[in-house]
Amino acid sequence: METYTIAVLAGDGIGPEVTTEAARVLEAAVKQAGRTVALREALVGQAAIEREGAAISEETMALCQRSDAVLFGAVGGAGVGNPNSKQQPEQALFRLRKDLELFANLRPVRPYPALVGASTLKRSVLSGVDLVVVRELTGGLYYGKPSEIRDGVDGKGASAVDTMAYTEEEIERIVRYAYTLAQGRRKRLTSVDKANVLSCSRLWRRVVDRVSADYPDVETRHLLVDSCAMALIRSPRDFDVIVTENMFGDILTDEASMLTGSMGMLPSASLGLRKTAHGHQFGLYEPIHGTAPDITGQGKANPLAAILSAALLLRYSLGLQRAAGAVERAVRQVIAQGYRTPDIARPGEQVVSTREMGAAVLGALTASKKE
Ligand code: IPM
Ligand code: MG
């Protein structure tokens, strides 16, 4: 029997609460598919800084390297750690993304009809929305050097610098990834940049124009990031695949999450070219939401983004398409049945806890037909 190894890095804040539910669902889905999975837990983020002296230890990096996939919760967040320390919890995520070459971050956005009322946007704007943001994840402002705060000299105040840098190769590989994805979807690619201001964006646009010739079946359009931010809530149906650099992708996906009603609904998959020991795509899977310190430990967190991330893990890194579909159907079912965590509940609706929501999905999954 095939056995998979998954590194489970729950992290800080609500990370452990939502990851526990996702791990349960993942385990059950793999079992239903007639396979076995070994879940290996390790510390990451602030918890790892306090107990192991680094946001992610060498042992944990090695564990991730030899696993089929990483199931990740959340790290950092206001109120944890020391803001002036050299050790920041987010570094764990940056190192994982960089060292594991997870340059393509897929963030699918498809509102559930039953949740349309949870969004701040009108029903007419949301119907039929089905888009995916392909965010470049290992370049740009997140990694460029220099990046520092400099003390002022000669009576002047301090200054700070960050560096946005991209190579043609980095742009080309993410753009090709997005085109290939678009070919399997509605064949419309929107490349988002700020070419009227940034050199990185002008290079980005040049690469997209060159590469587009290899994908004549895909319709390409360029959009400036500010205009995209507007179009995303004016006419989100117009989008199929959006490809963009690291920070623009970060910002636009928080915005796009509101199309689904809540940040607590949006999963993500970070992928590269690496293959697993079983011949599938290695990846890291995490909800796009953060640590949410304001609700940590209260059972209020929505575990669905984490559970849907586990579904993506099943699909891409374990090659268990049907198991992935079964988890997604289970989520759709519990939503249709009216299960709501506070973030997706409308006034007067009854709310369930993180644990109850996880248990409901697990119940729907195990009640569904065996594969
Ligand atoms: C995300 C998060 C991270 C990011 C934070 C936690 C550093 O916002 O994955 O979207 O900016 O990449
Ligand atoms: Mg973000």
C-alpha cells in the first residue's frame, strides 16, 4: 500500500486550530482512497523561535524536503514576538518558499452560491465568478536586497530601503505556469503589473508579450494593478487566470477573498517543478488567512480554507483527484446545510465552532461513497 509523508506545520495564532481540522479530513480522505499517510508535526513561526531558536529549524526543513507535501497553518501576526528582533516568524514561510523553490502560488476563487449573502458584494456581481490568481512567490520585494532600516546620521532621521528585483527567467517560468493553467481552463490570461511606474513591471510585460506567442489559444490582456483592484470587485466574472508578481498577488488575493465572503474560505497551493517520491508535484498548502490573534483559542476560526487547502494537497501532491473532489463536495454540502463559523454567518444565523465545522466536513466525507 502506498504511504505518503506529510509535514504538518501548524504555526501560530489560529494556525493550530484550523490545521488540526484539516489534518483530520486529510487523513480520512487518504484512508478512503485506500492509501496511508504519515503526518509529521513540527514547530514553525513564533512557537519555533521560542522553543528551537529559529523560525524554522534545519530538522524541520529536512522533514519538509523529504515529505510529499507540507500542510501549513499560519505564522506571525500582531502581538507575537518582538518586532525589533532579527528572528521574525514570517521568515519560516519565506525560507520554505525559497528553498523548496515554490515559485507558483495558486489561489483559486470560486464563491459558493449558499454563501453569496456573506459577501459584502451584490449577488449579481458574484454569480459565475471562477478565477485563479497565480502569484509569483519567490521574488520581488519579499526577497530583494538591500532591505533594511538605516539609522539617521548628522541629525537626519532614519531611512529605509526595500528592493524589488526580477530576472527574466523568474518571470518567464511563472508566466508559462499561468499560461499552461489557462489552457486547461477558459483560456483567458490577465497579466497584472505597474508598467507605468516600475522597471520590474516593464520587464514583466515584455516577457509576457514574448511568451504569449507560444500560447496562441489563450487570450492575453495586461492590466495595471490599481485598475485590477477596481475591476476585481466591479466585474470579477471577467477574470479567468490572473498572473502577477509577489506583492501584487498578496494584496489582490486578500481583496479577491471577499468575493467568497471571507478570508476563511480561500485555500492556496504553492508549487514548483519538484516532483515527489511518488511522481506527483511537491507542494506547500496553506489557507491565505493569517494568524488572527484577535480570535485565537476561541473556537471562532473558520477551518474551511485549511480544509480546502488539504483538498488541493490531495489533488496535486498525492495525485488523489477523487479524494480531493470528495473533500470539496463535503465542504459544499456542509455549507449548503447551513453550517457557519462567525465570519460567514449572517445576522441571526446560528454559528458553529472551528471543531464543529471540522467534524461536520469529516462526517459528510465519511458518509459519502467509498472510492
Ligand atoms: C500570505 C501572507 C504572507 C505573505 C505573510 C504572512 C508574510 O500574507 O501568504 O498571503 O505576505 O506572503
Ligand atoms: Mg497575504
